[in-house]
Amino acid sequence: MRPDRRSLIAAAAVLPWIGNAARAGTEAGTLAALADPARPDTVMGVSVIARDGAGRVVLEEAHGSGRLTVGGSLRTRPFTLDTPMRIASVTKLVAMTALMTLVEAGQLSLDDDAGDLAGFRLRHPDHPDIRITPAMLASHTSGLRNGPSYPVPLGHHLGEAFTAGGRHFDDGGWFAPAAEPPGFFAYADVNFAVLAQIAERVSGERFDRFLKRTTLDPLGLDSGLNWSGVPDSVRARASAACRPVDGVWEPQVDGEVAPAPAIRVTTPAEAPGLTADDYVPGENGFVFSPQGGLRASVRDLDRLARSYAGHDGAPGMVARETIERMSAPLWTWDPAAPNGDPDRGLLQSYGLSVHILTGRAGDAFLGHDSRDWRGHFGIAYGLQSGLFWNRRDGRTLSYMISGTPRDGEGLSGARSAAAPWEEVIFDAALAAFAGRG
């Protein structure tokens, strides 16, 4: 989630901004102060929905502004609960849920050889005898890393990144150092490109369409990967993900959204005219951005959270037993014998694309019962998002923030390893859960 760490010197330069943004919300005691359009030292937009264990809304707010280019003109509009954006790595949770429908149907085993399933040999060069499985990919314990030519573009085969001599092999840059073999936890987007390719080869369906059919449509969501299947009425409400640049909110992605049915894809330099219609399923799992490309609003995230929590009246995408299986630890940090990168203590336990809170220093950002919470963070292009549910009592929390600074990535808040502005949201949600909102 935080792939590009910044130096302490760069971080120090933005600390006053971060302090002001978080302080604005904390001192005023409101989320509105966290995203105040009149103050350049706050975030651009924030939206939050929290529900109690019975599924009743206890916190529902949206503040600030979004931006979108319409007819060649960059326009500002209110940031609302229905504003869709690129939600970053929360996408991984949804993508894995889609893949689990194949597991439920008996079409896929998480213990199979991932390379055989994806259509190319997948072995760590320094550990060729260790078989990499879909479960290892989903839990970021595969020994893979994002290579220099990330992401492999449309028209190129994903297997070229893992085959010596392939045009994207990058001198083995897609593999971890020998000292961090499969089994070592290190968060990497590429795992989900391989999983998406596996899903395509097993289902025979393009991953954007597969995910929409299996997980989004059953919940009635007009969401989609890279805008796939998203109607114009929803695209018209979109906002770019922005960062503050020299005092101005600058779009980083989705500054302009093409009309339906266009789908955003990364094309190679030699063939910039390729479109999603040129893609052959099973060739390149990166194409539809299963690692972070879901476009959705906080209201959509809330609908997903209700399903994961098993609220009455919220039909699930997969069986409750599947959600429990996804939520069981496959990796837990052992500080005595370092077995992974816990990202300052933020990531201390992980399942099948589910962040499992331990309640220890670093990840206790949801209060005294943090260890009962499950979910996922997202962070990219100035957007931060989160979708969490309490597996014991059914509470849920979903949020999106736009306008965080690049140099703020990887910095911790006052009481956890979560970002300072996220802690303002968590505190507001905890107060609402306790009836003090």
C-alpha cells in the first residue's frame, strides 16, 4: 500500500502541513474541519460512513471538494458520499473475493501451482524448489516484488516479467532478494496481476467482467475496474485523485473521465492506440488494474462492508465460511525472527487479501477491540481509503480522503501507524460507535 517510501528530509518538509490538516479536524472535533476548502493546509475531500452492529448508520458525512475536467475545463464540485474515485488497494480485497467464487465452485485450489494456473513458469530464481501458490500471492508471501517496468502494459504478456530473457524480466527485478524467500511478507501489487490472470484462465472471462459479474452486480453496484461497466451517470459524479502542488490541488489520476463504454488501460509506447477490446483474456492480469483500479464511492464501499460483516438484508457475494477463511491469518509478524516488512507496525497480520488487526502498538487504530477488526487500506495518487468490519459485533467503517501529500505517505499518526488524517476519521467513528458523535 505504501510502495514508495520517502526520506526523513522530504517528510520533514511536509510535517507542518500534516500537523495542520490533522489538527484542524481534531481541534474542531469535526470531519468538516479536516477538509475545509477555505484552508490550504487541510485535505481536499473526505467522506465517511460508519454503522453499528445492527447495520444502523451512526456516522455519515462528506466534506470538501472534488475535481473533474468537463469539456476541457477543470471544474470543482462538492465531495459527496456518491463521488466515485479510484479507491486504490481496497480493490485487492474485492478482487480476491471474486476469485474465491472459483474456489467455492471447486474450479480452483489455493494450494495449486500459481505458475501452472497463470500459464508460465513461476519460481523464485534463488528458491526454485519452492512452489508459489495462489494463497501465497493473496497473502503477499510469494517472494514477488513490483519490477522496474511495472505495470506490464496491454499487448505484452505478463509471463515476460518472470522469464529470463523476457522483455520485462528486468534482470530479475520482480523477485525478492534471496534472503527474503517465499513465505516472507512484503506487500506487492504484482501478486494481484498474477491472481487476475489465473481467474481469467480458469473462468475464460476478462477479469473486469468477471469481477463485476461475481461481486459487484450481486450487490447492485455501478462500480468497475478502470471504469469498466460504469455508466455515464456515475462517471459524471467522479473526482480526480489530487495532491497539493505548490498550494494548488493537482489531479493525479482521472483528471478527465472518458464517456462509457471506454476503459482506462496502460498501453505500450509502440502501440498507443490499443484499447481494452484488443485484450485477449489470460495474457496479462495487469490490464484492468486488479491491484487498485476499482472506481467506487464511499457509499459503494459501505455496501461492500455490510456484505463482509454479514448484516441482515445485505446478501453476500460469497458464503460466510469463505469470508472467515479469507479473514484467518496466513502470516503474522514475528519481531524476534523478522519474517516480513510490517510497515512501521501498520501491517502485522494478513490473510487472503484481508488486513487483520492485532491490537498491538501500530495497528490498534480502532480502539481497545482493534483485534476484532478486518479490512483493507488503500493509498495512491493522493487518495487514501479504507473498508473495515468488526467480525465479532458487525460494526463497519468505510471512508475516502483526497488531497494527501506525496511526502506524507508512510508517516504515522499520534497513536498508531495509520496516517494522521485517518486517525481523525477513526476517532470520529469510535465516538459515534460509543454514542458520543
